[in-house]
Amino acid sequence: MSAEAQALMHGALFTLEASVVGAVFGIMIAVMIALLRQAALAPARWIAAAYVSFIRGTPLFVQILVVYFLLPGVGLDLSPLQSGMVALSLNSGAYISEMIRGALTAIPPGQVEAAQALAIPRRWIWLRIILPQVAVLIVPPLTVELAALIKGSALLSVVGVVELTRSAQQIIAVTFEPLGTWAKVAFLYFLMCFALGQLTRQLQRLKTTGLAV
Amino acid sequence: MRVSIDTDALAFGFPILLHGLVNTILVCCAATFIGFAAGIPVALARLSRWSMMRLPVVAFVELMRDTPFLVQAFIIYFGLAELGIRLDATVAGVLALSLYATANFSESIRGAILSVPKGQFEAARALGIRYFSLIGRIILPQSLGYLVPALTNQIIGIIKDSAALSVITTPEMSMAAQVVVGESFRPVETYAMVAVLYWALTTTVVTLMRQVERAPRRIWRSGERAGVDHRLPIEVSE
């Protein structure tokens, strides 16, 4: 393998890792947001709703730049990668929380009512009845979000994170062959996202045939 | 720790950013209209019986949807330049965003067409209605209930993705932000203001599209009262 191909493969792997890490932190943020949206306290619900609205209403590109410039200003000295991952996680957290909200509405209210009639504690209703089902229902949309993260992480190149797009820019700076390099990069992104798309389709089919849930 | 908001930087940057906002709106409007106009034939080609029509369109749509918009913009701006096609940054930006919009819109349009019951196609064919009348007068009007919310999401996506065009120096709002930061050296205030302006823009678009969404529903409701199938807008028969 040439040095160029090696750099691109390395970049693609890094893109994949960053996306998975972003999704994992995103899930954690999303669960918190989803719980806040169910809170009895109204201001807690407003904060969660405002967060989701703002993240979903602004470009990821701008979010990455705001986080990149804001965090050092408030005393957090983070590397470009760290601040990029913060932005990516905050972003996916908002989108995943909407998926959780969708999954919650898909669970028949009769289940919760039955559990309440059986005097099952509220904590158990959540942990044993609602969340396990949400965890299954959320898998197909999560694969869609992971593909979105793979594509979105290309924007991390702007703050200097050496993922696939940035490594391509570094190669082009040496070889001066933008077209061929970008075509290879596009193909690598395509492979990752197309494979994920196929997985999504398979998972959705599983759900409709009733194997899941 | 340095937590102070420079109001002078905000006052300095605001008019430049507003100008950028206008450009963002113009670029996104152009991409939306081109994407919608081109998306209809692309969707119809993908639904075609002939694989000669279908395959190139499937390849185009999947390639556009499974690669980052940033990379697409780089290919159109820097990649085409290698072939001797040197585009102005604005032209390249609009072209990239339009192609991206075409691929995304076509999938929404395809879904909307598929949401219309098959019997409608068969009935129209049985009555000898021409293909263009079938699509334009029977299928698309009925698919609006599905199409408008889907397109709203797509347009919001176009607005947000257009921010990446600043990387190829298309003069839109994010590019204006870079110019402001270069002068004022206050990136936090500037990008925060940019974020608020993008949020205002996307929220306005969502609110406007809700109004558009309501329009056909009013027609449906009057149909329901009259005992007509709710999927059939009454105005179609003329």
C-alpha cells in the first residue's frame, strides 16, 4: 500500500472511531435530555426543549466553531480533537433524544397503566418495562444517526482534526491532485455510509417481522 | 479565565453578518428551487420500469446521500478546476448545494409518490390519461400531505449544510463570520451570533412551512365533511 493509501485508510478509521465515540457520548446526553423532557419541573422541560431546538436549528459547522473557540475562553484547555468530540456529542445528543422521544411514544400507554395497576414502583416501570423496549426500538434510527455522524465529522477537518477529510487535504497539499484524492475520499465515505444504510434496512425489516421487541 | 462579552465586536459584526444571512437565503432559495425542479424527474426516473433510466439515477442519489456535503463541495470547486473547469466560488457553491438538494428532494418526492394508492395510477391509465397529466394533476397534488413536511426537513438540512460552503469561500453567512473574526478577533461572540441567526432562519422556515402544510388539510377537512375520501383533495377534478 502506498503512503497515500495508508494515510487515507488511517483517516477513514479515525473518522469511524470519532463517529462511534460521538454516538456513545451522544446517547448519554440524549438519555439525560429525554429524562429532563419528562421532568415534573417545567423549567427543566423548557431547558431540554430549548437545547434540542437550538442544536437542531443551527449548522454543525457553526457548533464546532463555537465550542472550539468558547471552551478555551472559559478556562478549559482542550485539543482540537477533544473540543471537536464535545461538539459532535452535543450535536448527536439532541438528535438521539428526539429518537428516544419517538420510541417512547411507540410504547403503548396500556403497558404503563397495567404496571401502575399492579403497583409496580415508578423506577421499575422505567428500568424494566420502558427503557428495555426503547433500547430495541432505537437501534435502527441510531444506525442512521451514526451515518450522519460519519458525514458530519468531515467538518472536524476545519478545526484541524486529522480525520479522513483532513488527511486528504494534507495529501493534496503534497501531490496537487485534488480530483483523484477527493474521489477516493468520497468512495471511502460512501462505503461506510452505504454499508450502514444496508444495515439499517435489515434492522427495520427485523422490526417489522416482529423479531425485535 | 476570560469571560467577557465584547459588545463592540457584536455591533461591528452584525451588519456584515446580516449581509451574509441574505446571501445564505439567496443561495438556499436557488438550491431549493433547482433541487425541487430537478428532483421530480429524478424521482420519476428512479420509479421507472426501465433499468436504463433507473440505474444512473440510483447511483447519483446514493452517491450524493452517502458522502459528506463538504467533500462534494471540494470535488466541484477544486476537483473540477483540475480538469480545467474553473468555477466562481458562488457558482460552485450553488451548483454543489443544488446537486445535493436534488438527490435529497428526489427521495422525499419518491416517497410522496409512493404514498398515493396504486389504484389511482391504474384508474388514470384505464381512463387513458397522459403520463404528465397523471403525475402533475393526480399524483403530486395528492402527495402534498406527505411531501410538504418531508420537504420542510430537507430545506432545513440545506440551510444548515450551506454553512460548509464557507470552506470553498462562497460568500454566505459563515464566510461573513470568518471575515468578521479576521477583523475583530472575537470568534466566540461572532459565531454565537451566527448560530442565533441560523436558528432564527430555520425556525422561521419551519413556521412558514407549517402554514403551507395547513392549506391542503383545510381542503381535506371540507372533503371529510362531505363524506369524500380524505386522500382526495376536491380541487383535483377542477
